[in-house]
Amino acid sequence: MLKLVGRVLRLAGEYAGKLRLSLVLSFVESLLLAVPIFMAWYVFSLVLDNALQVRDAWICFSIILGSVLLRMVLRYWFVMLESGTGYEICARERITLGERLRHLPMRFFSEGNLGWITSIITVDLPFVEEMGMDALDKVISGLAGALIGVIMLLSIDWRIGLITVIIYFAAFLTFQRLERVCRRESPIRQKQQAKLVSAVLEYVRGIPVIKAFNMGGDRAKAVKDAIESTRDHSVGFELQSVNPVLWYRACFAVGTAVTILAATLFAINGLLPAPTAIMVFIFVFYLYMPVQAFTNLSSQTRITEAALDRYEDLNAVDMIEDMGKEAVPHRHDITMRDVRFSYGEGQVLDGVSFTAPAKSVTALVGPSGGGKTTIANLIVRFWDVDSGSVEIGGTNVRDIAYDNLLGNVSMVFQNVYLFNDTIRNNIRFGRPEASEEEIIEAAKKARCHEFIMALPDGYNTLAGERGDRLSGGEKQRISIARAILKNAPIILLDEATASVDPDNEGDIQRAIGELIQDKTLIIIAHRLSTIQNAHQILVVDNKRIVEHGTHTELLNQDGVYHELWKHREKAGGWKISR
């Protein structure tokens, strides 16, 4: 348990001083609990000696009252320091974690870690800031109570004190059994919580598909299984703890009886003064009370330690190396040199090389899964290449400070993500310091000002979770407005017109026209008709760039692009037959 105190103090960092002070206050408060017992012993001694005076009673009363008031003051400041510090620590760690997540490679997020991350933020850290801080108080007060009790009884009568030490030692041995159970089961409990969170998140995100295919029962089974598994493990955890808890409590029950019996026999045989024996009778019930709470505290501390383990595991995940000191060069051409990249055991890119001149349009086309999106992701270091290099203006992107790199690139994704915030703030996300006039100007260029003003609250309208209150085309245009506002010299565009209606397509194309003026543009094309005027087209197939040139040049080569164009023309005449 003292190990937990050390871990929390290390986690506290600059708040460790306040936390140490709170623990000192808790320790002193626990010592003051013995004051009424000392006063009772003193009064009994005077009564039995027929020496009690009114003045003595008032003195004892004043001391007891003073100790109670002092304990209240100490408890107040303890709560202010400990609870407030716990929330401050975890608030700081959440902010730090949020910043850290921004610098983790996309590979980490692609490996199904969302439930793990969510449970750490929503389950583990809250447990640390609430139950973990409470555990520190109970550990310190329990140990303080045990320490003062043993010292008092040893000073009163070494034989009674020795009995107490033996009882504590026996209880310690049984407590180790409980600790082993909690140490083994607590990490499993926290992992089970993460699995449950993952199952619920997957179910909620998949609700539209589940409803559309009437598969609620099948998909709900995964959530039900996760809930039942969590329940079974929790019940099993409690059942495994029953015997150690009973034996631990039995040690103190028997110890109380043995201590009272010993004090009685010593008093009868004249080995212990009657007032002292009476004080032992009273004090023995207080003596074991704080440490008996350790049975509940064991699981509390072990779960807190498991929560800290999982948080530290997340902090141990390697971030994208950000050793770069360079600013983004004034030139904004993009070059890939013999780039190879693999994901898991499968190679995604194999020897990709090309140059996209500054202020030019480079289109990436090819069959699905060929590596087009991967190329865009490597430019902004969502992943890092296995070999070869990615350069901007002749400087390797690894040598550019990561924040500078991201600050000079705008990305417009095909699947737009809007935050559950106002439309104004979703656009301002591109440049937080932008003025109201700049936001409106960007919205006008993105052809979304009119539909925004038609909404009930205009720019103050909430977009809803993932922007669900807006249509696909409206979300695309807000995404483009965000990129226009950012005004980065390099644009990575996952073609936004692949899945929108014709009415929105024209507006989106005009918005893109505003976005790409005097910019270096890499566009992942899904409709070949939109890239006929690109300065160069790169055909990505089977992990390589197999063709490159202009639209006309590639049509004349009678290769992959020519085949894609023929399929496009054939699909253009497709219609539903009866």
C-alpha cells in the first residue's frame, strides 16, 4: 500500500508538495483520535482514587473539545488539499494525454485501441482522482492508528503491547492472501472494463447499419457478452476475496477478545491497575478499527495501481519522433524518393518515387487499396516510411518540426469529421485566432455561408455528433471552409465529390477552386472527370506508381489509366434495367 503512495506522489509532479502536506494532516488527525481515550483514562484514574475535581473535569472537557475542533480544521484542509490536488493532477494528465495522442502514429489508432484509450480516460483516471485519493487517506490514517495504538499499549504494559503486535502479525499474513488475489484480479478487471467500453462504442457507432440490416440481436449479443463477462469476473473477484477477508477480520475479533481477557486477568492478579485495564477495554475497540478497513482498501488500492499501470502503458507508447528543428521551407514542392512502407506483415508501398512541383496539381488515381491514401498520410507523417524519404522543399519531413509540418498542410478528408460544437468553432478549428470576418469570408468562399445563415442559430448552430445534423455535402463544404481559413500552402484532398448529390457537387467544386489557388495540391481522385486538367496524374497500382503524365498522355499510353477511363465511360451509361 505504501507503494501506491509513492506512485501517486511521482504522478503528482509539481503538486506533490500539496499532496504530502495533506497526508501529514491526515496522519496528525488520526493521532488526535486517541486524545479522548487518554482523557477517559485520566478521569477514571481520578475517580477510582476519589480525587476528581470539577476543575479536572473542565480541563479534560476542554482538551477533548480542542482536539475535536482541531481535527475538524485538519480534516477541512486535508479535503481541500487532497481532493483538489487529485482533480488538478488528473486534469493535467488528461490534457497531457490529449496532446500526446496527437503525436502518436496512426498505426496505433488503427490497431483497435479506441476502447482502451476511452476506458483509461473515462474509467481509470476518474478512479485515481476519486478512489485513489481516498485510498491514500485511509492508508495513512490506518497506519497512524495502528502505530499509535501499539506504542500506547507497549508503554502501558509491554505484555498487552506484545499481544497486540502478535495479532497484527497474524492479520498481516492473512492480508497477504487478499493482496495476492487483488494483485492478480485487478488488472484483469480494468482490461475487462476496456473490452466493455469497446463493445459499447462499436455497437453505438454501428447503429445505422444494425438497424438497416435488422441485425440488432446479433450485434447486441457482443455487447451482452461483454456485459456478462464483466459481471462474471466481478462476481468471481468478490468470491475469491471472501475467505481472506473473513480470516483477516477474524484475527482482530479474536485479538480483541484475547486483549480484553489478558487485561482482565492481569488486573485480577494485581499486575495491571484497574484504570489502566479499563482504558485497555475502551481502547482495544479503537485500536483495530482503522486497519480492519484495509479489507476494502486492498481492492481499492490494487485497482488504482492497475489503473496507473494502464495509464503508464499508454504513456509508454512510442510517439512519432519529433527531432526536427527546421521550419517548413519556403519552397513547397513535394518529393518521394524510393519510399517503402508496410503495415503489419503486408507491404503497402514498394519503391514509390515522384515529385509534385510547388503550386501544381498532382492527382493520385488507381484501384482501391493500391496505396493512394497511404501516400498522402506519409506526407504529413501520420505514418513514417520504412525506407526512402519524403521531402518538402528539399527537406526531409523528419527534419521538420512536427507542429510546423502540420501547420503548413491542410487536409480535406472524404469522410468529414465535425465536432459537436457550433459551426463557427468547427470552421475556426482551421485557425483558432481567426476573426469573425475571416470565418465568414472563408465560409463564403466555400459556398456554405448561405445554408449556414438559413439554419436556426446561424453560425451558432450545433453541428451535432460527427456533424450528423448536416448533410454530407454541407459537411464537405464546412470542411473546405476550415481548410480555406487555415490557408496552408500545401493541400491534401481526398476528393470530396465522390459520394454527394449533383446539386452539392457544383458548389463543392467551386469551393475547391477557391481552396487550391496558388497551393501545392495532392488530390486522391475517385472521379476521373475531375482531374483532367491536373498538371500530372500518378497511377498507383500494386504498391507502385505504374504510370504518370497528363490526362492526354496517359490516355495515349493505352495502360492502366486508359482502362480506368474506359470503365468510367462505360459506367456513365449505366442504368437500372427492369
